[in-house]
Amino acid sequence: MGFFDKVFGGKTTGGSSPGDRGDVRALEFREKGFSIAAPQDWTVVESTGGLEAHPKEGGRIADPGSGREINSPRVTVTVSEILDPRQNAVKETLRARSTEMAGHRMVKHIAGEVKNADYGIVYEYQYGPGEAPVCAVGAVAQKKNKLYIVSACGTVQDFDRNRGTLEAVVTSFKLL
């Protein structure tokens, strides 16, 4: 039993692998060090720090974390450098989220590892005001001196309607 299993409880299992589904496409970003699956009909925009994917037709909401307008639902991957690769940046990121993201709360522990990561966790969480939270499935992973943060989120209604897709996208994430 790993650290996150002890803290957040046992892992859940389920869902089909994205590779088994015909409605997703595998995306590989060798220069950024990861791969992920995304629905065929979603727009994928790559940036220097990661990527964003969202349905071509979707809603927009004010993100309670940043205050800026975001797509709902959406998936983001952010890649950043870690100053001290000996530090478990995954633990530090989760600790920081609990204070930096208003209303951040863990809902469910999905997995205690991310493929090919030195450290990783996949979990469901919410943040923002209790009456209108943003719901998300996320992964936080570290490999050497890189930190990867994956978030598949949306309003409660968008999240519930797209739960299977969002979970499949996040659980498909792996480091190369």
C-alpha cells in the first residue's frame, strides 16, 4: 500500500481503456514527454507548457481558481520544471492545492500511480463555491525534474454528462 493509498483510501477500478474505444484518438507529445487520448471530435490546442482539449461546441464558465473564463468541459495538461528532482513534487502540489484552490476537496482516489512516473496520483476533486463547484478528475505525476498536472473538469452538469469520457482521458495519460 503506497502513501496515497494510506492517505486517501484504496483505489477504484473500472472503465474501458481508451484504446478500446473508437471515439478517441491517441496523442503523443514526445518533446513534452507524455501521451494522452482525446475524443475524436474535440479541439486540441498545444502550447509550450502543455495542451488544452475541449468539445468544439461547449459552454464557458468562470474558473473560481483563476477568475478567467474557461471551457466546460475541458482537459488541460501542464508541464513544468522541478528545481529539486529528489523532492516528491506530487505531495507538495496536493498540499498546495488544498490552500491555493478555494474549496478544494478530494472526492475519490482513483489510482496511486501514473504510467512511467516516479510519483503519481489520479483522483477526483472539486473546487470553488459549494453551491456551484467545478468538478474534476485529475492526475499529478513527476518524472525526474518534470511535473505534469492533468485536469479534466467542468460544471457539475457537464462533468456528470461527460464523466466516462473525462475519466478515460485522464486514465489514458502516461509518461514516455
